[in-house]
Amino acid sequence: MASSSTTNTSDGAGKPASSSSSACPRGHWRPGEDEKLRQLVEKYGPQNWNSIAEKLEGRSGWCCWLNYSCVLIDFDFFLSL
């Protein structure tokens, strides 16, 4: 029997490893996470994304910034009309 080298294609949780990096690996933000993000931005300011991300399990500073700047700010604008 010949041995072959195999590559682990699982992230350890049974999910296939992605070949391309995703902006936010956890996927869609839940309403509770959006609200907590708003509160953390009020507390820490809109420039301390890594500090904010430490308070949101599984989210990076990049994900927090992306969700806040692309989703929450635009949404808040339309709510104010």
C-alpha cells in the first residue's frame, strides 16, 4: 500500500477550510451583535477596532470596522430621514 500525503481540509470543527480568506469568517451579524457593536463604538470611539473586537467573540477588528462603516452607519442614516 502506497502512502500519500494528505492535506487537512477541515478547520477542526468539521467545516471545510476555505481556500480564500473571508472578510468575516463568522458570517452575518446578528441584531444583538449589531447593538453591542454600536454601544462599544460609543464607549471606545470609531478608531479602536481591535479593542472593540476583543469584546465581541469571534470578530476581528476588521470585521467590526466593516460592519460598522458599511452597514450600521448607512442604516442609521436612512433611519434618520
